[in-house]
Amino acid sequence: MLYRDTRDSSIQVSFREAVMRGMNPATGGLYFPVSIPKLPAPFMGKNPPPSFRDTAFAAARPFLEGEMPDGDLMAIIAAAYPFSAPVKPVDPVTYVLELFHGPTCAFKDFGARFMARVMRFFNQDEDRPLHILVATSGDTGSAVGSAFYGVEGIDVTILYPAGKISPLQEKQLSTFDGNVRSLSVEGTFDDCQKLVKTAFTDADLRKRFRLSSANSINIARLLPQAFYYIYGALAVMGRSKRDNHIECPQLLAVVPSGNFGNLTSGLIAREMGAPIAGFVAATNANRTVPDWLETGEYKPRPSVLTLSNAMDVGAPSNFERMRAMYSLEEARKILAGFWVSDSETLEAIRSCYDSTGYILDPHGAVGWKAWQEIRSGAMDGVLAGESLPPGKTGLRCTAETAPDWADACVKGNCLAMILETAHPAKFSPIVQRAGCREPVMPDRLEHVLSLPDRSVPMSADYGAFRDWLEANL
Ligand SMILES: *Cc1c(COP(=O)(O)O)cnc(C)c1O
């Protein structure tokens, strides 16, 4: 498989090059597969549905063809995924895809752990160390730090916005030692991302150091996220008939989104043949993509702080990949945009808890809110021609821009798979403020609370960051 540059499709590179470079410094473009392979029908039709690891292997193989022997790929998948992505039914038409069973309790473990092992594989015959720079709005850094911790020949520098992530998230980022360091940056997530992007386009710096990225811009983080969509969709479709007696249901993946890496992975899974009719792109007040779907105009903007802080992104980097896959019209057929305020996020945590007993984290709650509105008539209103009040939260489409699955929704033929992207115990104060009982803290989170803070304060100025890199890489 070759990977093309999103800014110049005549530039095509191998998987190895796409992974090791992260992005193309010459154009600023991201890498994307030149074509999306289809999963074989016998695989998709298996009954009972395939295991998570079998799904991961079948899905990954065509993307790495010719660049990694099957045995190595299988070993990487086995080592990366000692955990799975269980599907929890919470009512007859709603399934929660739990993506928090990895070591850092957030979905980014799926991408980071695969990427770390793929990079180690490709880095085996290099003599200079590889330096990974990663900007994080919360969970990326800990997932990447944890995934690379102790990996020989590779070190990781994590940049996070000081004071803008939860105390527990900060503990998870700042307590690494050895080959993983963290910088607490005086600024926003966008500032962190800008420092990293500037370093990558700094030709002089790149001459001296081998740099790579680990944000969702790296294709090796994006592809493995398709595994759980395929796995989850097959698992839901395999059991839905017994749960709800709907003939030929249409499955919607409801995706709480920030940088849109997760959603882009879902689009890849759908192109591969996963039985997903469409997606709800659910965001907080950082509604750049819902606005784009609504108006056709893409206006990146500064990020706004919200309760679902891992989604506080005003200029989502994977938008470029979504555009490389689809035109606006094509995207509107598949995706519906929805955005949610902080008070609605709290209400959603509470309403899910009251009606099902399930405790959501604030990110998953954004997805729950979107699905609650859609299943209880928001799409009916859209198809009946209701107009959109400007600047209001909720479903942002009209009869003209409604997705292809809108009709099925109105007829009651839709199911939702809500992606629960983090464990609620990571956001315990918010969850309790919403009126839930205190979520039980998993051991692996409890442990980091007792470790000392080792992060280094850093200004958002590129010069200062560069000096630090020169002195410390
Ligand atoms: C990163 C993150 C998101 C957003 O995912 P994107 O791929 O950036 O859209 C949502 N929820 C949690 C908990 C996250 O850590």
C-alpha cells in the first residue's frame, strides 16, 4: 500500500516512510492510503463475529502489505492489545463501545500502542535515536508516553497546556521518567500543536535530530482505530436482532470529536466494509466541523475551554484527511453534525445514569446527548423542514443537508454505537457534579496518583522550545 500526501497527491510514500515522518515537512500535508482495501465477505459474515485481535489482524494486513511479515504483525497486535473494546448494550437500540480498557483508560491507547510497536519495528536498523514530539489536549500524551515507555532507541517529549487539563490527566502526563519527558506549556492546546508543527518544519532542527510525531496526524495511530469500529459494528449487528427485533437496522457510530482522528478512522472502517450506515460528529462548543457541515464554510478558530477538554480543538488537524476522502456533498450524506454546551453535557451524564444506570464520562456524554436528541425526534423536525436557529446547540442540518440515513432514523430503524472514549473515573469531579455516584477508580489510575511530578514549565514561544530541544534531545 502507498500513502499519498493530502496536499499533493503526486507525492506517494511507503507505510514505513509515512509512519516514520508523521507528516510531510515539505508540503505540511498528512499521509493517507491511496486506496482503502475492502475486508473479505467471509470475514465480515463470521458467526459469532471475529475476536478483537483477529479483526485487528485482518484489517491491518492490507495496509502494511509487503512491509511487514505476517508473524511480526501478529506479534505486534498481540502485544499491543492485551485488552479489547467491549460493546455494552444500555437499552435495546443503544450500545456503548467501551474504549477505555487500555493502560491509560482512554481510547488513544489503541492508536498509540500499535504505533509504538510499529515504530520500534521500523527503527530496528537505525543508528541514531528517534525523537517523538507530541502535543496533547489531555489523553494523547499519557497514551503515547505509556506506549513508548522503555522502548529502546526512541524517546518522547510531551507538550501539554498548563492548567487546562484535569489534575488526574496532569498526573498521568507528568510522572514519567527515563525516555519520556513532559513540558507544561503556558498556553492552549493549539499553542502546543503549533510548537510541534513548527519544529517539524524547521529544516535546521531536522538536520540535527531525527524527529517524528505521535499526534493523530500519524497514520499509524489512525489506522488501528479502525479496528474497533469494525469489531464493534460486527458485534452490534450480530446481536441487535435479539435486542430490538428491528429488521435491517442502520447502525450509526456516534463519535465525540475534537481533532477528528477518531472519526476519520471510522470513515476508513466504513470504506473497508464495516456495517456502519453513518456517523454523528458530536462536538462541544468547538464546533468548527458541525459549522462546516451546516454552512459549507470551513473556519478554523481558537479553541474554547469546555468540560470535555480532550475535544477542545478549534482547528482539527484531521479535517484535511476528511476532505481528502470526501467532498462536502459526500460528507453530508454520511455525517450529521451536532454540538453540545457544558450544561447539556452535565445533563446528559445525569440522564444516562438515571435511565440506564450507566456512568458516562463528559466526552461520551456529548455523544449520548446527540443520540438522545436524534432518537427522540430531532431528525423528524429536520425532515419536516424546520429551520435552524443560528448559533444554537443541537443537530445542525436541514432537509437539504440531512444525511442519507435520516429517513431510517425517523422510521425508528436506527441503532447507535456511542464511542465511550475515556473511563468516567478520569473525570470524577465532573461526573459527581452531574449527580452520579463516584465512579470506581481502576487500579492503574490509582497508581499514578502516588508518583512524583516531573514536568518542566515551558513558554509558548518557539525560540524557548527550540533551545530546550537542543539542550535536551
Ligand atoms: C482525544 C479524545 C477525544 C477526541 O478524539 P479525536 O480523535 O481528537 O477527535 C475524545 N475523547 C477523549 C477522552 C479523548 O482523549
